[in-house]
Amino acid sequence: MADTRYLTLGDVVADELFPDVDLALRRGRHVDREDSLWYTFLVDAQALLEAFYRRFGCELIHPTDGYFYLLPTGDKLGRRHLSVPEMLVGQALTLLYLDPATLQSGGVIKRADALSHLAAVMGSDALTRAFNPKRKRVDERVAQETVRGKFAEALRRLAALGFVDLLDADALRLRPGLLRFAEPVRGRGSPAEALERLVARGELVLGEGELEVDEDGELADDSGEQAEPAAPAPEPFELPSEVLSEFDDFGDDLSPPVTPEDET
Amino acid sequence: MTEPAKDPQIMLAALARSHPVLELGTLDLCFLAALHLQAEGAALSAFSEDELSDVFEQACAIVEPRADNLKRRATHAIQRLRDQKLLARVDGAGVLRAGEFALTRLSASIVESYLADESLTRENLTQLTRSLRLSLAEILSRASQARDSDDWRNAVEAPLRVSVSDLVSGIERRQRSLDLEQQAFQATIAKLLESDWFGAVDQCLELLESTSRTLTELNEILLRDAHELSSSLQDIQEITVNAQAEGAEAAVERVMEQVDRIRAWGAARQRAWSEYYQYVHRYLCDVVRLDPSRALIQRLREQLSQHTSRPFALSVAAAASPRLLREIEPFKDDKPKVSRPRAERERPPNESDAIDQHAIVEELVQGALSRGSLGLCDVTQQVSAETPPELRFVTAGRVAQVVARLARTTLDRDRPWVSVNEDLVIEEWKLAKGGAHG
């Protein structure tokens, strides 16, 4: 615990930044270097806070990409799993974050560019189906309107989690926390193994995430059918081999990138 | 003479009234640039028509080598440029001889902005600020010796408006060029990574470092020198205020604003660059170095395209917000309620003795007749005397009715109209003596 201004947990809690940072982390916020004061606070208090949060059944994670977040591993602290639109939009934004063309604007992109990128990678039809899962027969215009609406809502929720900054009506800034969406494909091993490892750590769950929640916190129900209650968060478990086999060919033809752990 | 304050709205309205339009193609711009370069190279102040055509042909040979009808095209191009006030005839000879033409200030500015390669450097910024400091010191000295309005105008106002202002504008112009350079530089980094990925890291870092160094140096010079310039300008301003030299004071204020602007530019660019620098640094370390084969983007693209068939979802903490119960306070309504005073809509009747106006009139008429009145006018006068003014008109009618009933009238062919009082005129009836009906 060298080079820290905090000697005890009491010093950390007494810091005026603690309440805001604590609340933000508990609400799923990813804190990176752009939150300069918060980030410095977390770096300084990391050792003490890791032990502190472990008592709440969660881990304070600090990947080498330079951001912090709180990962619940028990049931003492509430957690949720990102919805399908959030996952799709998050991955599209991560692709843009990795794209060198985005460097020119310092990580600032237009919303329309993000949506068009998502549509280009997934294909417009697949995107429309993914964003309108309960509708069997959809009017094209209505379905596209739904896609735009859910895209905007996903962006808003990703911004609340610290993955992006919404600068104005049209622009947004990409943040390092987005690299979490690329975790399954970052390791040297196969994506299936990476998924298994991430599921075991409680970083993600297989299957679709939570049901979409509207601004009032109510479960959205596009089809008029009664929405099923969200399943309780699963405990970390080992994936059955038949599930893992589905991912066997995932990214096989590509050489995997190097991770910090691999380098060390 | 003090320059009147310029109202932007008035100036814009005047500009809009003149319907200015600029339409310049590549050939026109190159033609103007060729004229500008030729004028500079050969120290020419104006071009004859033949010279203009020759320069146009030279420009055309480079821009559109296969073009024909060059003479005609030159004529059209010259006319186009003259219509847009980019080329002006300067000989004033009209039809007497072929004209001479020169570039206008507008065209010179356009060409310079394309050709000028004078971005802000440590050397030229130091040189410019040194010249500025010297000029301001000289103006300060002259200002302290100025006695009359001519002194203020020639020794202070004019140098501030022309030489000092031009020097500061020179810095601003170079700042804008540096902005453009930075934009191009950011595009260069993106292209380098796009083309060489891992191999471009060192080159990108070198570019980042050199630009950071340049910006830091420039900002330091700006901060230091702008402070000295502001100090000198404040000294001059103090003297102008004491001497009530309004024109000079306005000129000082204008230069002060320019100096503030160039200082603010330095701080803003430093801040923006710092953000960009950090972002690119992070990118190089977190993305490029950790993914030297650039496989991550492709793998992520594949993951995204297959997400609907193999979905997964990230877990995030989602503690509910603490529920803070507030103290319950009884609702206070300080506003006055909308109401009206309670009152009986129908008032109870007042008991009073009934007054029979007809009986009173009849009594008065009987009294008058018994006193021997011989005419209706006389009777009416007597009754009116006992009646309130507002009832006299009505009473006059009742009097006539009662008289007709109680007395006999003598018939006259003409019944004269006589005045009872100031407000009332009636037809006179003569009454027979002892003529009461009984």
C-alpha cells in the first residue's frame, strides 16, 4: 500500500469524494481517467476499497485499460444484465472506439454514424428484428422508428453507466469502459473459453439480458403480452459442454490479440 | 476623429442589401493566384489586358491542359472576376485606351489564405511580440508627450490602428493556420495507423510529442508576452482616459481585445490538445500495442454480427437508490381562498307609510281652485311650488287631469302656451269662476 494518501478505510470514507464515487459505482458507473478526480481517488484508495467492497459481495475491478467498475459476485448488492439493445449498441460503439478513423476527432462521433455502423455490421434486417423481437408482423416504418427509439434509449443508459458521454443532441464521446464489450474476443484463447472464464467471474451471462426497461423503470411490453419477471442473477457456474460447443468456431480463423496477462 | 461604433446588425443589413456572391472555380482561383505570384515576383502594381490573358493561359495550361478557345475563356474569366470585385480596373482611362487591372484587397486575401504558409512558430511569434512591445513602448512615450488632438491622432491613435493592430492580426492569422495544421496532423495520425497499425506507433508518438512541445512553447510565449503587452496597453489607456482622448482610448481598447483573444487561443488550444494527446496515447497503449496483429476489430465485428444467435449480456452493479423519506409537513396554503362575502340576496322589505301622490296632487289642486285660481297655469304653478323639481313634469300632467275633472274650462279657439317656470311650458286653460264640478 505504498504511495497512497489513505492509511485506513476511515480516511477513504472521510474523503469528500467518497459518497459520490461510491454511489456511482454501486449504480454500475464505469470510472475512467476522464473522471480525473474520481479516478485518482480510486487509484489511491484501491487496496482499501477492494477489501471494503468485498464485504458487500462485489469486486472493485480495475482493468489495464484504465477504468474502474464494481462487479457484484454475491446477492448483497443489486445487479442487472444489459439488455439486447444496450449490448448491440455497446459493441458497435466499441468497434468505433477501436477504429483509427475515430482518432481524428478525439473519440467524438455522431449518433447517426454509430447507428449506421451498427446497421452496416449487423445488416438492417437483422438489426430491425433484434430491436423488435416480439413483433411477428411489423410495419417497416414503425419498426425503423422503434429501432431509432431503442437506440437512443440504449445510448442514454450506456451514458449513465459511463461507457459514453452524450455531448449534445447529435454528438457523443466514446470512453475506455467500452472495451468491456470486447473482452470475450481479447484473449489469446478461443472466444468460447473466454466466455466461460467471464461467466465464471460473473462478468456476463449467456443469453439475452434483462427485459427492456423504459424511462419510468417499468418493463416495456411491445406486444401487449404480459412480460415475464426478470430471472434472478445467476451465480457463477461452469458452462455445460453443449453450450460451449456452440461457440467453438467463434473467431477460429483469426489470430487472437495479445492481452496484458498474456504479455506478462 | 473618433470612429463610430460598428453595429453588427447594421453592417450585416448593409452587406445583405448589396447581395454579395462569390463563385470561384479551381481555374479562377489559380488564375488569381498566378496574378498574385507574378505581381510579387516582378514587382508589378497592375496588369495590362494582354498580360492578364497571358497569365490566364499559363494557369489554364496547368489546370486544364486540353482546354481550347483560351482567348475567349480569358475574356470571360476576367469579366467574371471583375463582376465579383476580385479584379479592378485601375487606370481610369475608360475607352481611350486598353485598361490596366490589379487584384483587389478581397482577391489578395483569398489568394494569401490559400498560398500562405505562415503558421505560428516559436521564431515568428517571438519576433512579432518583440515588435509589438517596441511599438507599444514608443506609443506610450508619445502618449505621455501628446498635447493636442493632432498629437493624439498622429502619435497614438493611428499607430495603434495600423501598425500595432496589423501585428496582432498577424499573430491571429498564424494561429488560424496552426489550427488548420493541427486538423491535418490529426488526420495524418489516423491515416498512419490505418495504413501501418503497429508499425506507426513510434511515428505517431513522435508527432504527438513534437506538436505538444510546439504548443507548450507557444503558450508560454503567449502567456508571458501577452501579460507585458496588456500592461503597456493599460498604461497607454490610463493616459488616454486622463487626457479624454476618446479616439485613442477606443483604439487601445480594440488592441486590448485582440491581445486577450490571442492569449485565450493559446489556453484553449493547449486544453484541447491535452485532451486529444491523452486520448491518442491511451489508444496507442490500450488498443494498438495490445493488438499488434489488428485482429481485435475483426473478431469484435464477428461477435457483433452473431450476437443475436449467440447472445450474452454484461453484468453491472445496479443498487437501488437509497430511499430518503422526508418529514411530512401539513399542507400550508397561504393563498387567500376564492370566495365572496355571505349576504342575503333579497333584503327584507322596510315598513313605511304609503304615499299616494295622486291624492296629494288632488288635494293641492282643490286648494288652489278654492283660492280662486282662474287658469291651469296658475294651478300648476301653485302645485309645482310644493313638488320636488324632478317630479314637476309628471305632476303637471296629473294637475291637468285633476283640473279637468274638478273644474270647468271656458272654450277658446286658441289656447296659448304659457310658461309655468323655467323648465315647463303648458297649454293654458281658462277656468270658469266657481266652476268646480261640485
